[in-house]
Amino acid sequence: MIKITIDQAASRFAHWLTLIAKGEDVVVLDHERPVARITRCESAAGTRPKVGTLTSAPVRYAADCFAPLTAKELKDWGL
């Protein structure tokens, strides 16, 4: 476990995040009093699929789903 001051955390935040990503725990101290512990967390989403990879079944539409609205349907919608 690495202990750092607030000033150290602020001035080298990217450095600490790199260490945290590798599994280190970092405790931030305010005048030698621990105020925060930063630890690595696992991604909830996991890895993203490659572009173009199917992730679900193809969408199916009814044959008439893009047909123009009838006069009654236009009136019902206030158009």
C-alpha cells in the first residue's frame, strides 16, 4: 500500500492511476490522517466487441411497417 499526501496526489495523479491500474492501493493522507483509499475496480461492462460483430439477433419488421398512414390514421394523430 502506497501512502501519499494530497499535494502528491494532485501533482502526479496520472502516475498514481497507472500504479492503481496495476493493482496497487493508494492511501491519501491529510496531515498524516488517512482521508481516502483509491483501489482498482473491475469494469462492469467487460470488454467491448469488435466493430461489426453481431451482438444480438437481427431486427425484423412487419412488411407494412413503413407503409404510409391512411387518412384515418393521420386524423387520429392530429396530422
